[in-house]
Amino acid sequence: MRIKALSFLQAQLPLCLFAFLGCGGPSARDESPSNAPHAGIESLPPGWSTIEPGGETTCSRGDPFKYFVRPGTVNRLIVEFRGGGACWSQATCSVAGALFQETVTEDAAVVNQQGATGIYDHENPDNPFRDWHHVYIPYCTGDIHWGDNTATYGEGDQAVTIQHKGAVNVRAALDWIYENVPAPEKIFVTGCSAGAYGSIMWSAHLREHYEGASVVQFADSGAGIITDSFFEDSFPAWKPQGAYPTWIPGLDPTELARLSVLYEAIGGYYPDMRLSQYNTVYDDDQSFFFKAMGGGDVQAWSAAMRASVADIEASTANFSSFLAPGSAHCILWRPEFYTVESGGTRLVRWLDSLVNGEAPPSVSCDDCGSP
């Protein structure tokens, strides 16, 4: 395992049209190598450090996996999962990164900490998480952080092999967290887009490990609206069973890709957790890929999304949602994180209450407009 100090935090790229279930957040630039042992997150230098766990971790085409850690000043922890696409067939997995994030990259859109936005703006007094420890888990396996399979799609010259090892990578990061953040008071488990699915699945693992912690899950722009054909024909290629919280009694593994089932199972087993989703009513990216899976148009996606959220609310007392107007995908990294509101409620205040106060009621736009 290698740990390096970082003096820069990568800003989220605003353009994410071709990211399945969207963009995800920061990466980082490696500088000033150091050999930091497992001595607690507080022992790391200020700013972001990168950790290269090695072992069985990997990106989709064999490139190395790494994740990023930033120490805070309070005993609270953010565990964030990056978004960045997915693939499930020869057509979607062979397009050289056009539909999913293939590697942990260091893109040109890198800013210093003073230029960070959204939850990464640690200078903003309105940021409920400005003083928290932060572990950021990138995404490069095309399997929404759930997979553990080496899959070959197509035949002959058209064959493409993908390492769907998202669950392996996440477990390496969680092992480091468990050793270096021994008893956090609160944990905020989050992620946008594909990372939203990582947040709900792995929130159960974090809650099971940290019995004394207050755990809050927030899925940013990941409503899980998929077609039956994708669920039956494509989803199994990821072999996500290794990510399932199998200790929860009555859990039906054949149904877990349907997020209402997953939320209900986790919320019922851990009634002290707070679970949540954020969506815009006509999300461009989620509706685009719903259609690509064989689903309907944006109106059909929006109706299915609202129905799914309503199902979770009906079955899961510790779940709440925030439905915003518009079509923007992901909010965590945007400057609008501090200004977006719905039904007269600002999201940043709603989140502050979700984490630090009374559990807020669900919020929906009064006039959601049209696509």
C-alpha cells in the first residue's frame, strides 16, 4: 500500500452527458510522496492524500485503483462514492470510456482548495461537512461499486474483457477506514449517480461495523429506474452478490437491484439510520440511460422515479427524499449545492437537519415545470 500527500483537489467536471448515472466528484493530483503508516486518519498531512491499496484491487481494464483521504478536525466521517458510468454488454463496454469511467484519472480540471465547490468547499460556513474527515472512493469498474466479476462480452475480434471489481475496491477502502477511523461519532455515506447506488449498498456495511455511530445515507441522483430486460439480462454480469448485506434476515438477493427493496431491507433492519435520496424531476442523465436500456422518454422516467420514491417512503419510516425542479444531474459538487431549493426549503439546510437535527420531512417542488 502506498500513501501520498496531495496539495490539490480535482473539481468535478460539469460535462457528464455520457456518464451513466452521471458524474461523481473529485479526483486528486499526486505530489510530495510520503510513507504514512496505518496510524489514524489524523496523522495524515492537511489536504488530500492518495492511497494505492494494491492487492486484488483494479480498474476495469487492469489499471491501478486508488482512493483519496482528507483528514478533518472533528470525529465525523464522510464516505463518498464517485459516479462515472457503467457497462453491461459488448456495445457498452467496448467504447473506450465514452459510457463509463475506465480509470482513476487526474483530469485537467484541477483547482486548489480555495476554488473547490459544493461539499468540497471547506471554507464555506454553510457547509455542514466542512470539518469532517472525508474518504473519497473513485469508480472505474462499470458496476455501480457492486461487482466482483471478470466478464468477457462479445466474441472473436469484437470481444472485450472488463474487470467488474467495484466491490473488491470498496472493501479495500473500507478496511483502511475501519483501521484508521476507529470510532466516528457520525458517518455520512453519499455519492452521486453511480455512486448513489454505492452509498445505499455499502451504508449497511458501515452501520454494521460501527455500532455506536449515527449513520446517514444520501443518494444524489440515483433513483435506480431500470428496465426489466436490463435487470434480467445484463445486471447479473456484474455478480454483485459479494456486496449484499446478507446478514439481514429475509433479504431476497434476486430483488436487490430494485432499490425500493434494498432501502426497505436496510431501513427496516437499522431503524436508527437515516436514508435519503435527491433527484431532479427531469434528470437528463438518468432519463437518457433509462431510454438506452429500452425504457420510455423523460416523462416515463420521471413518473417511474416518483413512484419508486413513494414506494420507499411508504415502506421505510426512516427514509426521506428531496425532489428539485429541473433536469440537472448531481448536486454534491456544484456551487448550487448552497442555493437549490424546493418547496421553499434549501437543500443545504435540509441536509443539515438530516445530519444534525430532527429528521426532515420529504420535500417536493411546488411547480416542477416541464422537460
